[in-house]
Amino acid sequence: MGDLAYLADGSVGLRVIDVSRPSMPVQRGSLALPGASDVAVERGLAYVTSNAPASRFAPAMGSLHSVDVSKATAPRALGSLELTWVAREIQVADGIAHLVTAPSFILNGRPRFVSLRAIDVSDPAHPHELGALPLSAATSLELVNGFVYVADGSTLRILDFGPEYRRPVSPVAIDVKPGDARNAIDPSGRGSVRVAILGGEGLDVRTVDRRSLAFGPGDAPAAGSGAFKDVDRDGAADLVARFLKRHSGLGLGDSEACLRGKLLDGTRFAGCDAVRTPPPR
């Protein structure tokens, strides 16, 4: 995610690594989560699976942890959910975590009763399970355009959990670099870019959860708390936030930049604006 890599490192737990210089990676922060097995990151939050080893009295058991990584040097645990079974892999999109779990015992060389599980993590402090689907030998998964692609033994399964698992997204108007009609951005440059969420009838920007803001393909979090200004001079307050270019994920030749987030009541929103970036070299 930008210049940071997130690593689920077994007995160590979650590690946040600065990879801005690939030849010299540097650890910026960590959080003790013994048995950490996989991690997915979305909008300044890391979702980490961990597995406790079996004992004489209990089988191995997995857990899902929500971690605030908005401050790389000080990851902070927000909430967790016991999974009963061992957690294998996790992917997160739009506030829903999908993960493969399996019991710790095996039969004929492989676990039985593997399942794909959907966990609501829209409130990271209180994740809860939405549903599960039994599979035979699932090992990995990917999320693409709302569909779940699962490697299930020798079979590729393409799964649709249905509309009840998809959260509606309300459109909002945004202005990248307010006051600058060209909207020119050099993604390779340092510094930040200002983005305004335009308020008005139907949107009070004071109800925006500023911690949820994510800009560009890289889901860059807001740098700071933002400020209320009337940038379009329509008499309604707008919310102006800054995002670091190097975390935005914008590339040379991109012609559009989008911002996502949610309101304090959980309503999700998104908006896009035209931008100008240097052509690919």
C-alpha cells in the first residue's frame, strides 16, 4: 500500500515495513498478534488472521483482528472475532472480509469441511459473521468486481454472495485541487494533493467519517483531519482533506481520481473527478 508493506509474521504478529527504498526496507511499527497468518489492508485498517496452536484440551483455533494502521509507527488493535476454525487466507473489500477457514484435524491428508466465510467489518471494533459456504479443499481466494474467485482443489469456483452482501454506495461530488481548473498531478512527486467533498442539499459534510476517507487506487488515507471551507461558493460547507501523492496509487497517464469513504451512520459514498497526469514514459 504505497510505500508501506504489511506482513503477518507468525509468532511476531503484524509488522509494518517501509519499502520506499526497496533495497533497504525498514520496519516502522508492529503489533503483537501471536500466530499471525495473513493480512489484508483497506482504508487505513489492517485485518489480520491468527491461529492459536492446539493443546491437550483444545484444537487449534483462529481469530480475526481489526487493527488501525493509520499511524504506521503505532498500530492499534480495535476489535477481534473468534473463528472457531483455523484461518487460512483473507481478502477484504467494501467492509466485508472473506476468508477461508478449516478445522485443525485432517482426514486422508487434507482438512475436511473447509469453508468460505463472510465477515462484516464495517464496524472494526465489532466484526460479526454474515454467512458461510462449505467447500471441499479451498486454499486461496481473490475478490474481483464483487465476485469471489476461490481455488477449491482442482476447481476454480466463482461465487456471488448476493445483493444482501453488497453495500450501496451513494454518489458525491468532489473537486480535486479546488481552485485549480487543470487538476494537474505528478504521481511521482512528493507532497500532497487537496481534495474537496462538496456539501449541499442532501449532504452535510460534517457527518463524514474523516477516518474512512480513501483516495485513489491506493486508498490513501487523509493526512490530518481536514478543514471545512466553502470552496465552490454555494453557501454550503465543503470538506477539504489532503492525501499524500505517494500513497494514492495514481499512475502516469491516469485521467481520473476517485475518493471513497463513509458517513458517521455507516452510509458509504464515492466520487470521482478528472485529473491530468504526465503521460507514461
